[in-house]
Amino acid sequence: MFFPAEIIKAKRNGHELTEQEISFFILSYTKNEIPDYQMSALLMAIYFQGLNQKETLALTQVMIKSGRVMSFPKTPEFKVDKHSTGGVGDKTSLILGPLVASLGIPVPMISGRGLGHTGGTLDKLESIPGFNTQLSLEQFEKMIFENKISFIGQTLDICPADKKIYALRDVTATIESLPLICASIMSKKLAEGANGLVLDVKWGTGAFMKSVDQAEKLALSLQRIAKDAGKKCTALITDMNQPLGRFAGNSLETFECVEIMRGESHPLYKSTRDLSLALSAHMVLLAGRAKNFHEAFIACEKQLESGAALAKFKEMVKIQGGKLDELPLSSNTEDIFAEFDGYIQSYQTEKIGIAGIALKAGRLVSTDQIEPTAGFEFYKKIGDPVQKGEKLFTIYGANRSLFMEAAELLRESVQISLQKPPVVDLIVKTLL
């Protein structure tokens, strides 16, 4: 028999917890047999003392077992998904999901909403009028079988332990714990039934991990859990020192992705397109549909340029009730101009995300309502020359009264200097 207080004390004192102790505590809490205050105490003990790899894997596995695990019995093919740690303008899922599915590879995607300065895939898709992300798991299975692609939100059946614990972490200052982050991410991804996973782990001023070393540490921990669970996993360390692509904001990012899938050209589409293709190629490679990365990349590029990815995206949107031709875009705008000549030295990208929250393009708390047309257009990348009076940003949104605060944050987010900064690679490292 286990006693919650003894388990808390063991971790508080730095001892390793057994799989049985972790399983008892998590499942008992999920069933309301352990109160919030004891779970809070254990979370804080983990925050300070950490968990080793064996404990982290055990925590991940019990979170998975707390709910339903997808298996897709009618879809025996290798299934692959992608997870990003989030950032500003991070929209690649909307391209890579249908692109990979258009090659006949099933892509089951249980996605999240935006919270804090990072955006959420579900919010972008729900900016399409009528798009339903709240499908049942049976409907989800049917779409993966028949159409190879579907985006849905986390249901009550998937990892209920994680859902309950995450809500508690949010109010107990225990979000920034590496083992808790890893268990939360991987429990949901492993429960959704994919055989392989590509991780996009961000670093920089707009990422949770501010340095490459921190991002690599997180990537290796996530990758190790996936491989210990018998899944194939590749991780990319990518740059989030500036917004990705041309737009940030839900309907604006959806518009950008559709434009890229249509083959439209714009200098600021390049980073979104390049990263989407690289992540797609690694997904194809994991699924065994190419001999090497170059071959996989070429296959993905052909799908994008042929219109096959867009056709698959439109098919998915229609089935899930969306009306893509009614995508809302705001006509209310305000431009922000450069105040002097020079080069774009840097962005405080997180501040741009906070400006998005001020504009209602993002959420400060989970109950906040999103304004789907709110967001920003960007005109310059780090290292680009700029002249006084040139446009740096355009603000979009339904409520002009919110523009002033967002505009001030945008002005503060950009640094212009006379010296041109070095170029930072979009993809810093690939961990196979």
C-alpha cells in the first residue's frame, strides 16, 4: 500500500520514485482520490529535484494509460505526426499535414490551442468559418482511414491525467520543469497512435528555450522518451529569434499557408515554406517512403508545387465543415514605420507575441476569446536594410481601440543598428 505523503517526501528528499509509486499517485489523482494540494506538493518537489529518464518515461506512460490510446485498426500503414514547441507565426502544421497525407501517409494530428505568446494550430483552423476541430475519436479514426489527415483537439478520452495536471501546473509555477514538459508533450503524442514523430524544437527570443543548448537538451529528452516507447523520432532545432513567415495571427497565418500551397511567391513566405518542406521530408523519411532526406525533400516539393497539398487541405476543410472561401481578413489596419536608417539587428519576438495577446490574437488565460482576424504583417527579416519611413509592421484587427497598446509593443520589439548582424540559420541542428 502506498501513502501520498511518503511519495512526496521521497521526491522532496531527492530519491528515485518507482514506476508503481508514480502510477499510484497519478491515477489516484486523476480519479480524485488524491487532493490538489498533495499533487501540487509533488509537482513542486519534481520541479526542484527533477526526474531521471526512467521516472520521466514512467510518468509519460501512466499519463497515456489514464485514457484511451488510439490504434487505428483499419489503417495499418506507418502513421507520422509533428510537434512544435511553439512560437510567433509558427504555422507549418497547416502545410505539412496535408502535404504528407497527399503522399498517402496517414497523419493523425491532435493539436492544441494557443496560450501565452505562442499560437495554436486549432485557433488557426477555427478561423475558417465552420471548421470543426471537436470531432469524436470515432470520426477521427474514420478520417485517417479514408482521407489520411485530420486535425482535432485533445478530447476528454486522451490523457485525462495530463489535462488535469497541466491545469494545476499553470497555477502552481511548475510549468518550467523539463521532465514535466516532456511527459506532457509525449503522453499526448504517443496516445494519438502515430508510429513516428518529427519534433520542431524552437530556440530564441520567441521560444520557451532561449538558447540552442537548452533547446537541444529538451529535444534529446523528448526524443529519448519516444524511442524508449518504441517510436521513431527525429528532432530539428529551429530559429525563433524572429517571427516565422509573413504573418502572425490566426486567419492571417491560414491565409499565408493557403497562398504558399497555391504557389504564390513572396520573399517573407520563404522561411515558412522552407521549414514546412524540411519537416515534411523528415516525416516522409520516417515513414520509409524515401531512401534519404534529399529524395524525401524533392518528393515533398513536387507535392507542394503540383497543388496536391492544397487539394488535400481543401478536402479536409470541407469534410470538417469549413468554408475556406469565407476566411475572414480584417480591413482595419495601422502601419508601423522605421524611425531611422540601418539594418534590422534583432527582434524581441516574445514581445511581438504579447502584442498579439493585447490585440486578442492570443490568450493570456485559457478562457480568453480569440479574435480570428487580429494579427500582424511583417516586412523585414533580421539583417535586412531599412530606411526611415519604411513599413516594419501592419496591425490588423476588428477592434481599433486595441491597436495603440499593440503598436507600442511592436515598436519596442525591433532593434535597428548601423551594423549588419550575422545571418542565423533557420535549422540549426537535426537529431536523428
